[in-house]
Amino acid sequence: MSYAARSPHTAHRWLALLAFGAAVFVAAAIGALGVSGTSAEYNGLEQPAWASPSWLFGPVWTVLYAMIAVAGWLVWQRVGLAAPIWLYAAQLVLNAIWTPLFFGAGQYGLAFADIVVLWALIGATVVAFWRVRRGAALLLLPYWAWVTYASALNLAIWQLN
């Protein structure tokens, strides 16, 4: 197959990566809007001794969101818009909703309910991705671990406040 014959397909793949990046960016932007100026609010909450400093969340989420986008793209290349990608989309929606619930609305209990379902959907996505492309599933494991930590932190803050 010549390069000319492959280039539309290659261009399509890279456009799809941009689309996955844009989807993740939208989820992150919704979250960022929900936390704009909330560093003082977070620092003012009663927190467990093991709580992260507020400055850590930005760098961690930047790396995680990049990994989430690449993971979705890798699976999409194999299965298109099949069930694993719909699970991926569902967890991304719940991810976007959590920050406005927790910070914007101060609804720590509702945010905890959201993050518990999010955690389960990430797990289901990891399992579905594992069946399609193991590298993509592995890219989601740090995200799942961070959401595990964030779930415990959400619960502790809800109980303390």
C-alpha cells in the first residue's frame, strides 16, 4: 500500500486523537470552571491529615487527562464507537459532574455518590478496554487509583464538614 493510499486513514486517526483530546478537555474545563477560585475553599475545609495540598490536583489531573484521552483513542481504533467507548464516555460525564457538585454546589454527599458510580464505571471501562487493548487499560489504572484516593478524600471531607 502506498503512502498516498494510507494518508487519509492516517489523517483520520490523528483527527480522532484530537477529538478524544477535545472530549477530555471539555470534561476538564467543566471541572476547572467548577473549581475556579476554590483553593481557599478547599483549604478552609476540615480535612484528614492525609489530604493532598490543593496545588497537587492540577498537575496530577493534567497527566491523567492526557492518559485518559490516549486510552480512549487506542480502543476506538480497534472497535470504533462500540460498548467500551460508551462506557468511557459515561465515566467522562461523571468525571465532569463531580467537581461542580463538590466545589460549586458544596454537595459533598451527592459528589460522593457521583464519585462512587464514577469509580465503578472506570473499573468497567478498564475491564472492557483490557479485552480490546491491554495498553489502553493500563493507561487508565493511575486514573482509577487517583479516583480511589479522591473517593476516600471526598468521604472524609463529607464526614468532617
